[in-house]
Amino acid sequence: MGYALKIYEVFRDLGEDKASILAEFVEYVESRKAATSEELKETELKLKAQIEEVRKELQLQIEEVRKELQLQIEEVRKELQLQIEEVRKELQLQIEEVRKELQLQIEEVRKEMKEIEMRLQLRIEEVRKEISETKASLVKWMFLFWVGQITAIVAILELLWR
């Protein structure tokens, strides 16, 4: 027995019209409920199918984006490699220039050092000559001093012995 019949029997005492209207309403709701369940199942199946389609589309789009990004990354890597090579070449050129400049400066310093060494050798020879001359002069003056001293001592001894 359906709910409509039960409601009709319960509310029959209030009046046949009211009870029949109430029973009709319950029948309508029950029929809508059955239809709604079927519609809900159909809608659920449709939604699942649409969700699956959207997932597939998203997967395809993700794959496309991934491929595009990989291509862009590869392009950027190539560009960076080229830039790195350019910088490396520039640095090598600059290093070579610095080396050449340093070699020139080292050669200049070596020349200056040789000039200084030659001047020092000349000055050393001059100083040696001066030292020898001073030595000779000192020996000469020492000889004269000793002769004077010996003469003075001999004169003092003669005076003392007389």
C-alpha cells in the first residue's frame, strides 16, 4: 500500500476533498521522487563522462604545455651556452692581453734591473778605487807618523842617556 492511500485514509475524516487532494499531492511527490532518482543517476553518469573528457583534455593540454616548456628550456639552455662561450672567449682575449702587458712590463723591469746592476758595478769599482787610494794614503801617513814617533823616541832616549 502506498503512502497516498494511507494519507487518504488518515485524513478522510477531515473531508473527502481535502483527503483526496492530500493523497494526490503525495502521489505526485512519489512519482517525482522516482523520476528524480532516475534523472539523478543519468545526470551522475553524464557528469562522470564529462569529468573523464575534461581529464583527458587537461592531460593533453598538460602534455602540450610540458612539451612547449621543454622546448623553451632547451632554447634557453642553447642561448645560455652561446652566451657562456662568448664570455669565455672575451675573457680569454682579455687574459691574453693582460699576459702580453705583463710580459712587456717584466721585460722593462729586467732592463731597468740590468741598468741598475751595471751602475752598481761601476759604483762598486769607483768605491774600490777610492778605498785603495785611501788605504795607500793612510799607509803613507802612518809611515810618516811612525817615523816621526820613532825620531821623537830616539831623541828622548838620547836626552835621557846623556
